[in-house]
Amino acid sequence: MTLITLTPEEMQFATAEGQRRQNYNQARNIKGRNNGPDRGDLSLQINILGCIGEYAAAKYFGLIDHLFTEIAPVRDSVDLPPNIDVKTGAKHSHRLIVKLDDCNTKIFVHSTCEQNVVMLHGWRYGYEVMKQCFVQDPVGNRPAYFVPSSVLKPIDELRDFLLDLGYAK
């Protein structure tokens, strides 16, 4: 695990993007993915949490210039180049959650944010974790892959890979 410290300004920037996304989605009646909430405080918290995780990963990888580039949600888009999707949980004990219909060629980065402390736990390609043994439905009517951190690759390996490809700084 790698601890990422975001400045108050960075937290404010990520929070503002989460609020923008929530407002955009609500104005267009865009439904939450995988039967998730699409309105109200919980939906807003999910959007903000996701943006905080994306910001922390972009900061760690040196990809801030590629952050929050899309205005509208685009199916199967990525958060960071070349094909990184950051999944952020609200507790450090949470597992990486990948939706059943996510793209299996994406790189999934597991981040968590609890009491403004952001951690990057690791990463894996979708095809490596989209396996029946990880499918669970703990809240009902929302099955997904719940991947323990113990099977993830160290986050610094992904940073080194991105450096080799010329993406990270």
C-alpha cells in the first residue's frame, strides 16, 4: 500500500469535480451503474470519493495533466492513460470492486479514502480478477467482483511500467 497525501487545494479540486459529475448526471437523469444510487447524498459521496481516488492515482503516476478530461460519462472510458480505471472504496479494509460488465482489458487500480487519508493498494488487469471465485453480492441485486488486496500487484510496479511506456513522470 502507498499513502498519498492530497493538499487541501487538491481535495477541493477533486470534490468540485465530484459535485460537477453529480449535477451533470442528475440533470440528464443518468442512472447509477449496477443499480447504484443516482441521486442524493450517497450518490454525491460516491462521485466525490471516485474523484479523490482518481486524483490520488494521477498524482502518484505523474498524470495530473490527464485528469478529469471528459465532461460526459462515456461507457468503457478510462480515468487515466493508457487504460487505467481507478476504483475507490470508502474504507481501507474494502476490496477492489469491479463490475461484471467492466472491460477486461482495463488496468484496475484499487484506492481507498477514509477520513481524507488516501491509499493506493495495488492493481491488476481486468481479465486477471474477473473470475467467478470473486463474484459476490453483499448488498443484494448488485453482484460484482470483490477482489482482496492480497491478490493485487504492488502499485509501484504499475508506476514503473507507465514510466517505461512514457506516460508517467
